[in-house]
Amino acid sequence: MSTKLTLALSGGLLAWPALAAAEVSTPRQIADRPAAHCQTPRWSPDGKQLAFDVYRPKKDERETWILKFDGDRKAGEEEVTTGRAAAAAALGGGSKAPIVDFAWAHDMTALSKPYVFSSRGVRKNFDLFADGQWLTPDNPGNDGQPAWSPDGRFIAYASQRKDSGDIYVLDLANDNKNLQVTLWPNATEFRPIWAPGKSYLLFTRSQSGSKGQDIGLVVDVTRPQDTTKMVTSWAGDEIRPTFSPDGTQVAFLSNKGNKNDKEFDLWVIGLDGKGAKRLARDVVVPETLGPAWTPDGSTLLFVKKDFGRDNPVMWARADGSASGRLETGTQLNGDLALYGDGGPMKLAFKALGQKGSTDKTWERLYVVTFTMEDLKAGAGDAQ
């Protein structure tokens, strides 16, 4: 079977006082499963669908599901599966192949199923699949964490072909040619992230010993030797980077300077590695996602590690001028995913129930809506 994928290609808030709570809609529970955690929501580019992961710890099983919406109303859901499920199940002793590292295509009309994911194929390792096709049949080792470029030409992914991992891209316009993007022999690079509307690619580099994790940038994936630079090279760890909507800044989490290396703060920095600014201390580290930017690039949403207040959802201006709390009505929150197209924004996230609930066993997914006007409620709380 041909593995060529054909696409229609187109061209320094350091303390938290009593903050004013922004107005939001009533939280709507949109997903839960018996004896399972619902995690890592990801909006489709058109905001009409939401992918999420289901993890059943007792069985150690993982699934990915897609919710479909008709306006604000949930209109259905379906499980993501691979066409090679039978062969994968045979390898797994009869269990179905897990779907992991799901990522949407930027063009929702390019494929009948506009997404890519990693799953265990006819071999025991993980490979990439999209639109029913096996994209990495010739790659040894595990392939995962795919990210589709905004122009639809490339799929970046992490590949463990050697002892350490590297970032590769599939060039879909060139017969799925594999290009190695990161070139350090003694480091591991992972979590590729594309800049909105551009071909810039962020990644996280992990080195052994005390060097920790840093954030790197590739300006042109076809010329990585000449266009790669490090955005951070700090002591400690910098993780979970996300691009600002205009692609000029990076928000991330870092334990820089903290006595407890498990304590991470929210930072923002320019692509040139200059102008680093700490916006909040001691935030919750998401499963895989990074801080969520509002569509205008002015504000970041994150979860504050504050068990006394049930880990509230917070916001902070990227320039450090203001901050506040987004009162979601839920407890022990995490994994923020924000969608906005000029109207009210939709925030999907996981939580252990609504406030006051004593059932804190299984994570569920919720959605609230709000506007930028709502976030002005805390504008006087900057420090």
C-alpha cells in the first residue's frame, strides 16, 4: 500500500493577593468516563470539534475521542481508531492499539479525517498515521508527538531512532521525504510546535546531568544546520513552550532559581531569547499542553498551584501589567485549551468536579465562555 499522503497544499506577578474574579459562563461538563480520567482537550482549528484523551489507570488503557458541536450544543462524539487495529491488537495480546499524541490538521478540508496521531502499528513500536495511511513504515524506533505545519506541507514529530530522540519532519509535498531537524548527538529533542501562520518550529531539548531542558527554535526546517538557535539556555528546566498568536513570543514554564525543582513558574520571552519576564510563580504543569494565549496575544491563561483555592484558573497580561482569576466554578483544574474567533472565547479544561463536590476521583472535561471585557475585572491587581 502506498504511504504517500496527498494534500491540497495552500500557499512578574510574584504574589497573589485577593484577586477580582472575572465573569464567565456557567461551567458545562462535556465529557466524563466511568473509572477513567478525561484529559488534554484540543480544539479543532474551526472550533467545531474537540479531541480529548481517556486514560483508564486500572487497565492502563488510553483512547482518544472527538466531541462534535453544533454551535454551543454537543452534537455527538466518536472514538479515534487506526485502520490497523486488528494487527495491533494481535501484537498487544488482544488489546486494541492505543491512540496517543493526537494533532489536528490546520486545514479541516484537506483530509476526510483531518488529524494525525501516533499508535502501535504492525510492529511493536509506535508510528504515525493520518487519513487511514501509515506515514512512518520505514522508521525504526518510536515515532510520536506529531504537529502539522500551518501551510499543510510538513508534519513534525519526535523519533527515537537511536538512544536519544530527535525532531524530524515529513515533507508531504516531496513524497513524504524524512528530514532530520535537530542535530545534537548527545541530547534528546521532543515536542515540536509550529508558529501560527509560519514555518518556525519550537522544540524542547533535554541534556544529561545538570544542564536540564531548554527551548530551541528552527526558522527553516529545510535548513536546520543554518537556522537553529536556542531561545533559552538557562540552568534548570524550561518546558511546555507555546507561541504567541503572532509568532513573536514564547510562553513557557521554568523552575529557574527555585529551591524546589518541582516548582515551575510562568515566563514569557522573545524569539531572540531577550526580554524574559516572569508572570506568575508556582503554576500547575499540564500533561502536555503549555500556557494558553488569548487570540489577541495580550493575555495568558494558566492554573495556579493553590490547593486552598482548588487550583484556580488564572490570567495574566503578557506584559505583566495586570492579572486576575477566571472563576470557573470547578475544582483542581488543569490542561487548558482556548479557542476564539472574535466572539466569546471557549475554554476547555479538566477538573475534579464542580466546587464543593466530594467526588474527586476522576477528571472530567468542562467548557466555559468569556470575553476580553470580562478579564478587565482584575485589571487593578497587577504587582
